Amino acid sequence: MPQFFLNKRLIILLVSIIILVALIGFSLKDRDKLTWPEQFVKDTIGLVQTAVSRPTHYVAGFFDNLKDLQNTYTENKELKKRIDELARLESEVQMLKKDNAELREILDKKESLSDFDPIQATVVGRNPDKWNELLTINKGSKDGIEQDMPVLTANGLIGKIKNTEPFTSTVQLLSSMDPTNRISAEVQADGESYFGLIEGYDKEKGVLLLKGIPYDAKIKKGQNVISSGMGGVFPKNLPIGKVVDVTPAEYGLTQTAFVKPGANFYDIEHVMVVKRSMVKPELKNMIDDEEEEL
């Protein structure tokens, strides 16, 4: 008797497997229409998925909206803080301009080393072989551009005008290795000013070399470097960059500061050419004055 039930169970199992395989094979066949059991199962599963997915998506969307609202609140708070800071800075600038105008009026000084007239321009050409040397802008002599005028971006000085054509000009970048590419610069160091010359560019470190600084000058990392206005061409106070390191020069008589440029020399699109308002003294007059002093 037990053997009979065992064989019966085995037969039922085999028949079930055969039926299951047949159903699987039948369902895998390419058919235009599904059978009503398949349609019923498919519709039932679809309804269940819809019923589950809608609340799930609603809850997920709710939390996403909360997160976006929190981010918006944080960004709005930060923007308000910056607006307040800009308003304060604008007020300080206005006060400084007023004080400067009054002091210059008292001293009967109509011109300043920092006065300049800006000319907006756009970069229209750049040679891949001289990417760190030269670029071309869409303003030329017809627009008042002249040789040796300084060129800067919103972040700082990038170079000077090398030569001009009627409608275009070539800009020589500070990263150029041309030994004649020099700019008189000033380090603002804790209420003191130390002067030197921007001479050269270290491509590996991406820094300008500010040479000729007095050996006893207290130069520190993070101090601002600006144009000095003493070269007779560049206005004063044009931003150049920040000091990242200082090292004694040869023989220890002077120091060399490594300056990280404020501007990105690799990615330049819009620039500003500045024309110094103060008249540059003639070289002949400067030589005559020195001879008279001697």
C-alpha cells in the first residue's frame, strides 16, 4: 500500500512538471493575443503595481520637495548675506571715492596713478602652438587701442597689448616666456608696500615670478600683488594675484615671490583693455631731470 501512494505522488509530480513546461513553452510562443488567464494575471499585476507605485512616488516626491525647499532656503539665506555684504562694500567704495576726491582737491591734484579708461573686448583668436603666449582680441587702433596697454579679465591682469591693427590687436600674456615681458608690481604687506618686477612664469607651478623685492621685506603667503603704476604705462591698483611662496634670490640681496595669478590664463573669453588717464612722462624729460639732479 505505501508503495502505491509513493508511485502515485511521483506520477503526479511528473505530470505537473510536464504541464508546467508545456505552459512555459506555450507562453513563450509569438502570439498576437494572450489567453484570458494570462490577461487576467497581467491586468491584476498591473493594478497592484499602479496601486503601490502611486503612493510610493507621492511620498518620494514629497521628501524631494522638502529637500529642495531646504536647499532653496539655505541658498536664499546665503544670497541675502552676500547682498548685504555687497551693499556694505558699495557704501565703503562710495565713501572712499568721496574722500579721495576731497583729498585730491585739497592737494590740487587732478590726476591719479590709478585712473584709467576701460575698453571692453572679446577674444577672437588663439594659436594652439602659442596658447600661453599670445591671443587676439576684436578691438584695434580704430577703437583707441595702443601698444603696451594693460589687458585684464574680471579676476585680474593677464598681459599687455603687443601690437595693433585697425580692427584687431595681439595681447602678450603674462605667462609668455619673452624676457622683455616685465611689469612693475607692488606687494601689499601689512600696511607696507614692497616693489618689484614681474619677470617670468613658472609653467609647472603656474605662478608668476616677482623679482627684485628688498631682502628685508616681510612678505607672507596670501598677500595681494597689484600693479604699482610706477612703470609709466600701467595704472596703479590693477589686481595681479596673491603670493604663494617667497625665496631669497641669488646672493641673498633680494627676494623672489611666487605669485598665483588671479586670472585663468588658459580660459579667456572677455577682456578689458585699460588706457591710463594720467599722461606718461616722456623718456627724454626723465633723463634731463636726472642730469639736472646730478
